[in-house]
Amino acid sequence: MPKSKKSKISATDMVAKFENYAVAKTELQGKQDVKGSNRAFDKLMKLASVIRTTEDGGRGILEELILSKHDAVRLTAAYLLLPINPELASCELLSIANNSSNVFLASSARVTLEEWATGKLDTDWFVKKYGAKPSKRLN
């Protein structure tokens, strides 16, 4: 897997950190730890911005992450993958919406799909905030 153009962090390290941050964010939400959840979310979105700077725009890393055993990881990876591989991302979001035991994640997946379908979803807000290049929607 490629390294980021901006960072010396390896793709393997990006995957591990992404999983840790996504799982931590969801666990902290479940404990109603808003500050902790927000910190984990900020780290996750900063990392997502770095992932977008890889040679393939993050496609390889995100397609690996979408195979995670954790719904939280798959949900975030699918959201980030929507403009790059909308078919795979939409299928994964639908699966989470219909099968996740976590009501919050299932609802988030459902709303993400609805907003994507109507064209209202900004999948690059975090990229704009943290400075990497926005992706281009392929469909």
C-alpha cells in the first residue's frame, strides 16, 4: 500500500490508527463521554485527510477498512469511500443500516445513504478543514 504524499506514516499504520479512533469514538459515545468522543472524532478526521493524500486518493486503504469486523470502522470507511467507489460504499452502508446491533450506527448509515442519494452530503468537509485535496464524485 502507498504512503501518504504528506506523511511518513505507512498504510498499515493508517489502518490501525483509523480502526482505533473509530472504535474509540463509538465506545465513548456509548458512555456519553462527549469530549472524549469529539477528540477521537477529530483524530479520525485528521487521519482521513491524510489518507486522502495517498496516491490513489485513499481508495486502497478505505477498501481495506471496509472489511473490518467493527461496524464503526466500516461505517466511517464507507462514508469516506462514497465519492471514490459509490457502489461498494452504498452496499456497506445499507448492510450496516439493516444489520448493525448499534442503533446509532444503523441510523447514521441510513441517514448517510439518504443524504448521498439527494446530493446533500458533503463528503469532503474534513478535507477542506484539514487541508488535503477534495475528492471528485465519480457518478
